[in-house]
Amino acid sequence: MRIRRWIYAALLGTAALGLAFVLAVGWLGSNQALRPPWYQHRTPEQGLVPMDPAADFFVWQGGYRDPRTDLGLDYETVELSARDGSTLRGWYVPGEAGATAGVVAVHGGGADRREFLRQVPVFHRAGYPVLLFDCREQGISDGAGRGISLGIRESEDAAAAVAWAKRSRGLERVALIGTSQGAASAILAAAAEPSIDVVIAENSFTSIEDLVRDVGGLEDVRPTPGWAARVVAAFAIWRMGGSGRPAPIDVVAAIAPRPLLLMHGTKDQAIPTAHSERLRVAAREPVELWIVEGGEHSALFNRAPEEWERRVVGFLSRWLGPAKAH
């Protein structure tokens, strides 16, 4: 009898240790997902994170400050309301006088409105006004430092930004462009909001679970084991408030018949190219996929700026139409 009790105790202890290990993996892994190393949320009084021209962790950390200082383009500082009433802050760069079509840009996880600043001249040359904004809990928009939500909150912010551009600036047609988390947000937002006219998604992920499993992307980076990916993703989604919500791969088909341009680089070290390839298969026409040889994460423009401009502006010209209706 005593031996049997010892066996039961040993089994219970092993089970408890196993459960504790799984919970620790989920909690610590989700901490990384919510607050990656580069994440900093600041107040409007503090201002945006000072940019380091020597930083190479993110391509967008190139010393950019604002459209006028860096690009010689006038802009307005604007505020708009998120779905929960939080204030989102950003910049509106006007385009051609009388423009009725424009672009809303959604930054990646832990970045801010400046991520698309280097591409603003491309849109400006085509006459399109551009709204750059910080999602909740990022940049200097409202938040309590809860971290990113991998498209759960950000997709709502993207939809709110498009609605603001149409309502407050009189735009009749708006393209939503995003990169990384912003790309996933654009897909989720467009699937839920028919007023988004065109979607351009650069290096999106298919789902949070796939993202956690494939983190690293390169062959020399060991993927996360399937069980751990599921645990971390479940914890992250729960902590982000996204339980029961669809992933980009689940809803990408709902964007049709509105046009979708998917873009990805072959040297993406954060999200493997296969994610966009799977999204292409799941999407419905009209959809295009551009794979950039040697392109890195959120850096397709840096790899091939002329081709980026030709393809993106060409796509907008075909599907969004000219900036100013004639």
C-alpha cells in the first residue's frame, strides 16, 4: 500500500512539474510575443523613440524624424479615435490638390508611424495623400504599455484610420498598406470592413500559431516545436484578448472582389516567404504575389526601390485609380 502511494505521489509530482513547465513556456513565450526587445511605448510628452542612424536591428531605424525634416514634405499632426475610444496619433501628408484617393499605412509590431516614411515620396509622386499613424500601445498613441497584439487590436485601428481618412479628409477610395504585423492587420481589417478598397500586405503571417512556430525563418534557425508554438500562441492570443478571433489565413478570401497585393522577401528572417505563398493560395481573385529575391523583413523597398515603386504604384493605378478623379 505504501509503495502504491509513493507511485501515485511520484506520478502527481511529475504531472505537476510538467504542467508548470508548459505554463512557464506559455507565459515566458507570450511575454516575448507581446513585448519584443525593441518595443517601447511612450507618451506624447516624451515623443517618438529617438532614432539611431547606426541601428541595424530594424531597417526603419534610419534616423527618420518627420516628413518635413527628412523629405521636405508638408504634413499635419492628426488625432483620431480607435474603436475603444483611445486616441491614435499620426501624420497626414497631403497629396495632389483635390485628391479623392489615398493611402493609409500600418506599421509593424513595436514600430511606429515612421516605418513607411521612406516610401511616402513614392505615393506623393503619384499624387496620393498618406496617413501614417501609431497603433494603440505603440508609438505615442494611447495605451498602458500592454505590448503589441499581432493584429488583434491593430486591425481595428487600421479600419478606424481608413474611416477617418474618408470622413475627415473626403477621400472616396483608400488603399490600406501594411508590413509584418501591419500586413496581417490590413488583411484582417479589410476582411471585416468593406469600405477598405485596396489591400497591400508586405510579409504578412498566416496566423499567430504559424508565426510562433516558424519564427526565425531561415534554415539555420531552429523552428519552435509544434506543441510549444501552440502553447505560446494560445497564451499570447488569450493575453491579447483575441480568443475566438480569426487569423489572416482564415479570412483573406473575404477581401475579394477587392484587390490584394501580397509581397515578401526570400531572406525574411522573421516570417518565412511560405506565409505569403499560403495566403496567395487561400485568397480569391484579384490577387497578386510578388516575391523579392534577397528581400529582408520589412525591407523590400530597400532591396528594390524602383521595382517596388513600379509594382505598388502600378497596382494602385489599376485598382484604386488616379489620386484625383477626372
